[in-house]
Amino acid sequence: MQCEVCGRRIMGKPYKAIIEGARLVVCSDCALLGSISWELKTKRPIESGAKPRKALKKRMTVSTKRASLLEPALELVSDFGALIRQARESKGLSPEDLGRRINEKVSQLRKLESHKMPPNHKLAKKLEYALKIKLLIPLSENKIPKKMTVPTKLKEITLGDLIKNKERQSEEKE
């Protein structure tokens, strides 16, 4: 049997390890690169009168449906990067410490702080909880005007207006 990482022949007991999310059979040296925690699941034989189990569907209860309908629409504050950086620094945390605390990559946190990437709602909730700040606010309704009106002085001239002006000019000349 060969190690699936280094390719050497496995002497002794092979290890089943998870390395960077992949489940591999490895030698004792390469087993140190990951976590040794997965077991092969063996399929149990189906008895001759037994029916196979149907896959269970995740059901949404009535209360969770109502909660999602009643949850107000939220938007991200405009200065989220500066707010995250100030809160992190006031708590004395480095980006690495904050990343470990909320289980996110440091590179992603740096992108958030520099406004290169906005956080999704799940990440914003994590940051709100960890830093005790408010990143998501209710959607303000006054941002979208109900009816756009153009002042009469700034109205564009139409063909009908030109025709009426020509008619008025010809009447004034007569």
C-alpha cells in the first residue's frame, strides 16, 4: 500500500487522515500533516424484508417561516471597514486573533477592513457579536423617492412645444 500524499510504501499500520479537507490513507509521517479522525463507514446489509430508509428532508417549521417573514430587511452600514477596524483595535485584537475567534480567514478580514469586499449577512452577524458593534441596520425607506418630479424650468423641449412656439411666433407677426 502506498501513501496518498508522499507516494512512499507504507510500512506498518496505515493511517486514515483528513488533510486540507481530503480524506486520505497516509503513512505515519504524513499523518502528522492532518487530523486522524475519520472512520470508514461500512454499509450494513439490507435484510430481506426490510425497506431501505428514505432520506429525511429538513423541514421548516411554521415558527421559522414566520420569523423569516417578520425579519426586517437589513442593509450594511456604509463605513463598515473603519467600524470593524476601530472595534478590533479598541478590544486589542490583531486580525489573526479576530480570525481565530470568529473562525474566518485573516485575508478576508483585511479585505473587509479595506473596503475591498463587503461582508455577507452571516459574517456581519459574527462580527457584530464578536466586536459588539452594529453593522446591519434596517433598510431605510426614504432612500428611494416615491415620485421623481422634474422642475418645469428644467423640462426638455418636445416637438409639440416647438410647433406651439412656431404657431405663436407666426400669430405675433401677423
